[in-house]
Amino acid sequence: MNEFFYEEKELCAENVPVKTLAERYGTPLYVYSKKHLTTQYQNLYSAMKDVSPLICYSAKANSNGSILNTFIKQGSGLDVVSGGELFRALRAGADPSKIVFAGVGKTIEEIGYALEQNILFFTVESEQEVERISECAVKKGSVARIAFRITPGVDPKTHKYITTGKKENKFGLDIDRTEAAYEMASDLPGIEISGIHMHIGSQILSIQPFVDAMEKVKDLCQQLKSRYKTFRYIDIGGGIGIKYRPEEEPLTPAKFADKIVPILKTIGLQVVMEPGRYLVGNSGILVCTVQYIKNNPLKTFVVVDVGMNDFIRPCLYDGYHEVVAVKKTDAAMHVDVVG
């Protein structure tokens, strides 16, 4: 869906002219479509409804309080990766029992804060981390629910900076050492073995990497479920790709669910999902104003009032973003847009 469109050559956001918003609020200006956010969420839940997923929006994708609250009101949980994100989640009205805490470098203070809030579970990245969580839980007199993150060794065929499920990545445990890690964790005080987690990457446009990853963990899930009576969650992460370029074909929730839901049904665990980009990636625009047209012998520069601090993704790893005019025109020029 697209809630940003031209109406009589005026770019609109949900039927509101972007020019009107810019005049009222000034630029740079972020504009988001609430309708897009809620529709994306509902489409995903509807496609996956046969396994009744707990959708935990990945707050790192956009931690704006209004956006968090929009998803919370839809029934969403949240995936956080820091104490700050957890604070924002709670301030936005999140139910702690629908919050999962991921990230490779959780501090003692962050773990303690999450335990005090009684979150759903921690995604655990290493044996060292589960030992730290155990120590914190004992000091707090509480029980920490944990799910080890595993790397299934699947290449998602996406940008190298957003690939997370290969053996060389920093995240999680190699699948071959997972059983030993669970056995070690089960002997630690203050630890409850609650589930398993995986996330193979972001902006994945093909269903096959997801299928390959699920097939790799299917038998492991059955073994762990039979061994630990509290083992009840499978967190399949996020990664569903969206459309950036006109020629790209997005991975729709229907296509995703068609292949993944049957596998999840055979596994028989409660499903948790952590979509981020899929929910918010095309929900907003950044509006800027041209300040100058600057020429040099080699290039023409369009200088705008937006900088890398406002819009880092293209500079960070050559991410593609469409640039359009607020007033539609057939005129064209080859330029670098800079700020």
C-alpha cells in the first residue's frame, strides 16, 4: 500500500498536501502515515492468524513514541535492544509481558531493569550472557525467562550489513552448540528455559531463506520441547522485505505465511515475530526544502536543509531511497542531492 501519492500534481500524505504540512511545521519534517502502520500490522497478523502470533514490533526500526503507541493499541508487543528502548516502550504504554529483550551487549543495569519490569523473555546471545542474567536474577530474587538465539547458517541473500544468521555474524550461537548451551543454562539458578530465537537478516525478498532456516531448527525445537517443560516459544525474528525500487517485488505476508505457517504448525510452539522494517519502512517521508542549486565543472548539486544526521541510511551502506518533488513536474535534471 502507499499512503503518499499525487493529487492534481500535489504530493499528499493521506489526502493532506505535504506542502501544507511543510508550511505549518517547517522543514526538515518527518511525516508518517498512521493508516499505513495499522494496515501493515493487520495484514501481517491476518496472514499468520492460524498460529496466533505475538507480534513484537522491533523498536529499533523507529522508536518514536507515537509510533510505538500506535502498534501497542493494535495489540502489539515490542522487541527492544537496550534499557533506553525498554523505557520508551513502557512510557508508550507497552505491556511488559509482551516485551522481548534482544541485543549482544546487555549491561548488568539493563538486565536488572528488565527483570524488575518482568518482561516476557530475554533473547540470549552467548553462554557468558546467560551466566550474567542468572547472577542478576539471583540478586533480584526473580526468575529470568530466556531463549537462546541461534544462527542457522542460512544466507538470506541481502545486504552484507543486514545479514545476521550466518556463522560469521556476531549474533547468537552456532546451531551445533545450542543443545549444550541449553543444558548449561538449565543448571543455573534463576533461569527458566522458555524458548528459542532466530533472525537471519533484514530486507529479505525471497521466501526460500526463511524456509531453509525453519527446516534447520524444526527437529531441534522438538528435542528441546521434550527436554524442558517450560520450553514454549519460537521467536522467528523479522526480515520480511519491502519495496524500495519500482522494479522490486516485496515479500508479502501472504507469501510468507503460505510457506512458514505449515512448518510452525508442525513445531507446535507459541510463535513470536519481530517485524520492524516491514511495518514502518514505507510509512513515512522526510520533507526538505531546496536552499541552492550549486554547480561545479563536474556536477550539479541540489543543496537541501537535511543532513546525514537526519537521513543516514543512504550514506551508511548505499541504501536506495526514492526522491520526489512535492510539486510534480515533468522536468528532469541529473544532480547530487546534498545537505
